[in-house]
Amino acid sequence: MWDEEFERILRDRLPFLPPDEPLEADLDLTANGLDSMGIVDLMVTLEREYDVRFGGDLLSLETFSTPAVLWKTVTALTSPAA
């Protein structure tokens, strides 16, 4: 799945997700409080933490829809072929 740092970063930006509730792969991030400002903050934090850059084609609501989609994007950006 994903690493602990990714989960911590994501949870910090989900005000409606109770701390004791698991971060499920298909969790709707916007329904759990990730708004447009949160997306920008999350993107900047992930870029810094994982030394990646989200290109224009990745700046979509789809990329930030669920933890699974977002983690897949981050790992693709960190792969040597990216």
C-alpha cells in the first residue's frame, strides 16, 4: 500500500476523517474535507516530501480523488522511468 509519511500527510488534510478510522484506499477525499486549498497544500507537501513535480495533466480532481489514485500517481512520479 503506501508508506506512513504519505498517510500522515494525507490525514493532516482530512478534517472529517476520525483519527481512529482507517484510511481506506477508496476513501473519497473531498467528502472527508479535502478542498481546493487543501489540494494545493497537499500537492506542494507531496512534491517536497517525495521530490516529485505534478505536471499540468496531473492537476485534476481525479488525481486527488482517493488515497489509492494519489499514491499511484506519487509512486509513478518517483519511478526511474518518470
